[in-house]
Amino acid sequence: MESIRVAAVQMTSGQDVAENLDRAREAIAEAAAMGADWVALPENFAYLRGEGTGFPCAQSLEGEIVGFLRERARQHSVYVLGGSFPEQAP
């Protein structure tokens, strides 16, 4: 049986998507450099809303957040689990 190495990322996200993606970018790169095959990001890794607020950054599956995950996976030759993120309703 072949084994895999999984990295579980811990990070505190806020309401700034770009800042959150920068943190995730660094964490994915570090995990890949340490030999991870899979990198698991936490729930709400891209955006953590405040109580009583909506999701102004909700995106389609062709949006920036999924594109970010796809590119990091390709760049580092790892599988990336994106936790969760706000998806725009059709």
C-alpha cells in the first residue's frame, strides 16, 4: 500500500480575501516543500464574514478562489482541499 503525506493548515482568516489567499499561498508552499501530497485548508479559508454580514466575495466556480486553488495545486504538484468558501448562487 502506498502512503500519502497530508498537511492540515491552520490559519485565521478575516474579511480581506487577498490577504487570506496570500496566507494560504504561503502555507501551501511550505507544506509542499515539506513533502505533502495533499494540503487541506480550513473552513472559510478565503473569507470569514462578521456576524450579520453577507458574502460580498461570493464567486462562481470559475472565480478567483477556485482559480487560486487550481494554480497552487499545479504549481506545487499537490492536491489542495479548499475547506469551504462562499459560492455565488446561480
